[in-house]
Amino acid sequence: MTLETKKSVFVELGKFLSQFSEGNSTKKSDVLYNDIFFDDFEKLIHLSQSHNGWYTPEQVYFSVQSWAEALTEENINKWLSAYKIDENNENPKTVALILAGNIPLVGFHDFLSVLITGNKALVKTSSNDQHLLPFLAKYLIAVDENLKEKITFVEGKLENFDAVIATGSNNTSRYFEYYFKDKLSIIRKNRNSAAVLNGKETKEELEALGEDIFRYFGLGCRNVSKLFVPKGYSFDDFFQAVFKYQDVIQYEKYANNYDYNKAVFLMSNFKLIDNGFLTLKEDSSYASPISSVFYEYYENLEELEKRLQADQDQIQCIVGNDFVSHSIPFGKTQKPQLWDYADNVDTITFLLTTK
């Protein structure tokens, strides 16, 4: 398969995914193999919550649409233009992928990167997300059967691979680092995202920040779990803006976490700010529990910049206006581009330079 062929296969996948949206899925006549895959994928989206209670149709549709927007010919060409990729890759590597399952299709970028560089993917899915990626793999193979020998899903022990990309918690990463000590690897640990506010944000920006907090119920590493606010900051405008997300408390799993974590905080005599579906707690940590966001005051922006730089290994992304270095706009955390790499580790370069 040439690089152009591989690109075209993923563009076709993007067209397939573009048909699915909450309450408005529409079968298009120009999409390949719709007669085989369309109805089954729609059913799978609605069945996903029975496999993982956090995978509500709304959240799965959002993930699917995000990938549909990413997998365009223009985006793929822009992404890969920075690299020199062997057209045929006559000596492909087998890359083991140990995927997380905290949000739908969270491991798809690694899967895409392995295949687009002409390598073979040996995939171990998370028990929390065992069905979506294998389904999309079947679609890709239908578009080009040459991919069949490039994709293997395994349930047991990983064997016969050249490199590994593994994503997990800080605890599992220690296991990964020991187990794969003799392999070339990317090992990802816990990370969280933060927002830096200056008190001048518009209502629209704060509403968008709510999307960064509540999308996927806050389970993703790109979800904002920490706010840095100026000394004396009033959270009134923030709470008014995020009130539009109040329906999240109607979801039982989220509500249970809200009740439990609030009770734990209160029993520990922590001071909380609470609006009935989100608690704010002053805390220096980045990793807040579901239904809670930590906050911290700052007085000097330059000192905060130094702090964020020192803590970069704990941070996935920073949300804010342009007064913060390397920040991304409010509301965009769950819409990464193909060239926005997890942990800022360039997966394509890793795959191209790994021998």
C-alpha cells in the first residue's frame, strides 16, 4: 500500500463516520459499504452504554463526529507533510498498542499513526472499550483488504512485537516500564488539563470552558480538572455560565460520584464551593475526582508560567486566552487536531525512527 492509498482509506473512514450524529444520523449514497456497516454501527453506538456505563450515545456520537472532522484529505495531508514517510515500508514493524478506555476511541490516534506509517498494529483494547475500534478496523479492511494483515486484536499476552505504545495510570505505567524495559516504547501516565483565567473572560468563553470540563463527564486527560484564578476572583460568573450543563447531574453514575465525593470532602472539613452538580475545592493538585474541579489562586502571571512549565509532565493541555503560553482556546480541548500529540510526544517521529 502506498502512502496515498493509506491516506485515501482513512478519508473514506472519515466520510463513513460523518454520517452519524445524535438524533440526525443520515445514510449517504456516496459512502462505501454503507449497506454492510451503517445500520450495525448505529446499533453499536446505542449499545455502547451497556458495555461501558459512561459511553452514553451523546458521548459516543461526539467522539465519532470529532474523528469525522479530523479525517479529511486536507487534515491528513497537512499532518503528514512534516514527515518523510517511506512509500512502501518494506520492513514494517509490529507495534503493540495497549489502549485506555476512559473515553470512546481514545486510542484511535495511535492506531491511525501505526497504520499510516506502514507498520502493523497489534492491539490490546481496554475492557472498557472493546467494540468501537474493532468495528472501525473491519470497515477499513473492507475498503482495502491489504490492511487485514496489518491489524491484529489480541486478548491475552502480547507477543512478537518490535515496539510498544501503552497508555495507563501512574500505577500501571510502572508495570509497563518494567515489563517493556527491553522494547522501544512510549509509556503514557496520568495527565490532567488546566485552565488559566484572568477574570475578564466573556460569558461565551466561560460556557465553552464548561464543555472542557463536562464533556465525557470529565474522564479524559484533556478535560479541565484544575482552574488557576487571580487572587480575589469571584466564581459567580463562572457558575452562571456553566449552569447550562446542569443536566449532567441527571445521569446516575455522575450523580453518584457527585454525592460521594462531596460527602468525602465535607467529612474532611474541606471548604467547598458548590452549585448542585459541581464542587470547587481549593487544592494544589491537578487531578480532581469526577464532579469536582480544583482551583488555585495566583498573584503573578510570570510565576504561574514558571509553575506550569515545572509541572508540564502532569499537564496534558492548558486552556486560556493568549496571555498564557501554549494555551488553546476555551471549548477546544476535546477537538484535538491530528498533529496535537498526547503528552507532546510525536508518535509519527517515534514510529519512523524506531528500528
